[in-house]
Amino acid sequence: MNLVEFFDMGGYALYVWSSFGATAILMIAEPLLLRTRRRNVLRRIARLIRIQTEEQS
């Protein structure tokens, strides 16, 4: 088996490599999206705490 045969994947190269690429993109995107969501939640919590302390004063 040579390198060209390996990357051809027996005629299924388009399916195999597009699936691999989609999976790689999603595995990179998920932590980035989670980090953004976490930051937004922390900001919202801080804002709620600030509002509650202002109302109690």
C-alpha cells in the first residue's frame, strides 16, 4: 500500500476525509462555544448580584 492508495481510501476518500474534517472542526468549536457561554453566564450572575446589592442599599 502506498501513500496515494491510503489517501484514496478505496474510493471512499471524499466521505472519509469530509467526515474527519467535520469532526475535527466540531471538536475545536465546542470548547470555544462553551468558553463563550461560561463567560456570558458569569457576567449575568455578576450583574444580578450587583442589582441585588443596589436594591438592598
